[in-house]
Amino acid sequence: MPYDDQKIEDALLALITVVSNRETGHFWKNYDFDLMNTLYEKGYITQPRSRKKSAHLTLEGQEKGLALAARLFGKDDN
């Protein structure tokens, strides 16, 4: 089944935002490398190509990730 790459990128950014440190944007980078590289190229995370096992969300990544997380994972008020 073909998948929508943009929806997958949005879901990953939302998930990273939910599990990251709220103050620093720090998260463990054990996700698909191609997806991580795409998020880096879009300016949402710091360079994933390093020996470190973690990376950080950029301010833009945190803002977009929070909006996506609310839309994708938020509970209904009903």
C-alpha cells in the first residue's frame, strides 16, 4: 500500500515533540534515518548525522510539532 510521505513526516514530528524534553527539545533519534534527514532539511531538528544518540527540535520544529500533536493526538473535548 502506498503511503503519503508528508503525513508520515507530520506524524513523526508530532511524535518527537510529544516525547521530547519540553524545555530543551532534546529527544532520542532512533527513528528512520531518511525521515530524520528530511526533518533536518526542513529545519525542524538539529543535524541527525552525528555520533550522539540524540538530537534537538528547533524552535520552528517545536511550534509545528505541538500543532501537529494537538491535531493528531489531542483528545476531543466531548
